[in-house]
Amino acid sequence: MRVGGTEEQIIQRASDWCTDVARVGCVLCQVAGMPARLVYLADIGKAYSGHAIIEAFYSGRWGAVDSSTGVIYSHRDGRPAGTWELMRDPALLAAHARPGATYTNAGQFSAAAIVNYSVADRDAYDYSVSGLNDYYRSILAQSARGWPAGLRWLHDEDKAAE
């Protein structure tokens, strides 16, 4: 398993890592003339719960889009819903829950970092491709054994809360 590389390399190897998919989504929006940026989400109440999405600027507003699950966040009237709005309004976020969209929950939107990433600045970035480190290997090993009741923590963090 490899992560990183140029967007072309990510597409070529058919990566499904959310960080890779979000970068490709961000660049596709930019190539189409739509400003876009990366958003890193985290459930600060749980370990190992990060996810990457994008925000695209359309209809005069920033709107969150999950390139991995196909969720396009919007208000009931169709206006784009940005990350900040989703963090502050659990009902707005819950309106987008659907099968396969495991990251559409209030916990996952408890913290966010928004990063400008521009394909026009590609010469300034390091596009090294790397293998998985021990952290990701442990997550994949746990995932292969199954995640009962949604998630089970890898290093007994759940027992510390009991």
C-alpha cells in the first residue's frame, strides 16, 4: 500500500485513502475553475478517527464535500453548507447521514483544520510516495480483524474510560 504522490499517481494506483481522494477532488474542482481547499476532520473524543474532505466555493459560499463518500453538504434550501456550519449544527449534519457515509456524524466534526492546497503551486509541494508506517499498519491489522460495534480502539483507550 502506498500513499501520497501526484494526483495523477493517486488516480493511477486507484487509492481509496481519504487524504488522497480529497486531494484529487480538490484539484479536479480547481481545474474546473472552482476554488477548493482541503479539510481535515477529527473526533477529539476518540482516537484514530480522522477523515479528509474538501470545501468548494460555489453559489457564492464555501460548501463541504466528502469526495470519499459522495456526500455534498447543503442546507434544506440547497445553499452549500460549510464545515463551520456543520460543526455548529448537528441537525444539519445529521440530515446528510446515509449508508456508507460513516463519517457524517457530530463527533467526526468536533474539530477541523482547513488547508489551502493549490494545483497552481504544485512545484512547491513534495509529492513523495511512501509506504505505511507502524501507526497505519496497526489500524489496518485491527480493521482486518473486524470493528465490533463500529470501532474498537487499538491500544485499549476504551478501557481507560471505563
